[in-house]
Amino acid sequence: MDANESLLPILSAGKVEELFCGHMHVYEQSREDGMLITITGGAGAPLHLSPQNGGYYHYVLVKIAGRRRSQQVVKVQ
């Protein structure tokens, strides 16, 4: 069983809106069962993809104000 298959129902039941994860050395976002999944793994290890496909060094700045959440990908040269 894929890890997402067992984890996403638990997170959805807890009303989690976004999952941040790493391991893949890229920046990527997708939706699975309505949940936003953000992969942010570009902090210094060798990158897996081309810059056009999210393979660039970065961090994600997340701001929370009450129920409002915004985020910005900041590329690091």
C-alpha cells in the first residue's frame, strides 16, 4: 500500500488542508483527494529535476493569519 493511501484519509479526517513533505529534491505541488500536497526538498542536496520542472534550490515562506494561509516559493541562488 502506498504511504499516501494510508496517510491521506487520516489527515483528511483531521481537516488538514495542506501536507508539506520533502525527500524528493524538487519543488512541486499537487492535489490528492482535495488536499494540497507541497514537496519542498530543494535545500541543498543534489536536485532531481531541471529548473523548469521544480529542480531549483528554494524554501517556502508560509504566512498564517487566522484561517488565511499564503505561501511563496523563494528561490535561492
